[in-house]
Amino acid sequence: MFLPLTPGLGRLRGCCQTPEVQTAESKAKAEYLEKVLGSKGHQTYDRIAGYMSPLVAQVPPGAWYLSIIGISPRARGQGLGASLLEGTLAEASARSVPCFLETFTPRNLRFYERHGFARVAEHLEPTTGKPYVVMLRNS
Ligand SMILES: CC(C)(COP(=O)(O)OP(=O)(O)OC[C@H]1O[C@@H](n2cnc3c(N)ncnc32)[C@H](O)[C@@H]1OP(=O)(O)O)[C@@H](O)C(=O)NCCC(=O)NCCS
């Protein structure tokens, strides 16, 4: 699962953001989630994120957290997801910044592995009762 900052691919823990930018992004994220998930969905999301956030201790400090990515179901499997991801990964490599993410979807593992991510941990998320994998890519 990716935690969205904005629709599209983003970074939750930006290394270069000022506190003002972080506050503005947190507010925008909360408003976006309320709008797309509704109040109950947003609360569930916060419960899930609250469980997952502390469990990334194996991730190096300063790593970028790759947020949500999604391709319209009809357009999947045509390389669009790879194109979206590659831009961010190229930027991370240029800055020598490691990246991490989480996924609940077994099929996504090989997608991320092809882009240099490796599995570093697996946890059971209690709200959904589903396992998810933490993946890390060292630049
Ligand atoms: C994961 C996702 C972003 C990949 O984008 P994409 O444009 O389909 O991916 P690409 O065409 O570049 O690469 C295809 C690979 O994506 C992965 N993939 C995951 N779900 C897929 C699906 N429903 N259809 C096609 N590929 C899928 C597979 O690893 C696939 O490789 P494979 O054919 O060898 O199995 C996209 O499938 C998606 O939006 N899935 C649903 C939302 C989601 O799981 N987001 C990520 C949360 S961690």
C-alpha cells in the first residue's frame, strides 16, 4: 500500500522539504483522503497507516517513501507504471537516495523487483488482516 500525498506518485518523507511545505502537504493529503475515501474510509486509512508507519525501522534514514501509484485497469500491463516509476527512480539514483515502499499485492513484487527493489520485511496488517511487504531499493 502506498500512502498518498497527492494523486499520483509522491514521496511521503521528503528529504528536502521545509516544515512549512510538510505541513501544507499533510493538510492537502488529509483533505484529499477525506474527499475520496469519505470520513469512515479516511479513519480506516489512518488506522492502517498508524500501524504501518513505525514498522519501517530497517529503512535507512533519509530514504524516500514512494507513495501511491495506480494505472487505470484498462491500461495496465502496457509499461505505463514502469514509465511513471522510472522518473522518480532516476532522480533518486542521481541523488544517491534509497527508496522504499510497501505493497499488499503479490503480483506487484516482481514489478518492483525488476526496478531494483528487494524485500526487507513482511508484516500482517491488523485492520485488513492482510500481509504486506516492505521493499527497499538502494541507489
Ligand atoms: C502496479 C501497477 C501500478 C503497475 O502498472 P502497469 O502499467 O500495469 O505496469 P507495467 O505495464 O509497467 O508492468 C507490468 C507489471 O506490473 C505488475 N502488475 C500488477 N498488477 C497488474 C495488473 N493488474 N496488470 C498488469 N500488470 C500488473 C506485474 O508485475 C506486471 O508484470 P508481469 O506481467 O510480469 O506480471 C498497476 O498494475 C496498478 O495500478 N495496479 C493496481 C494498483 C496497485 O497495486 N498499485 C500499487 C500499490 S503498491
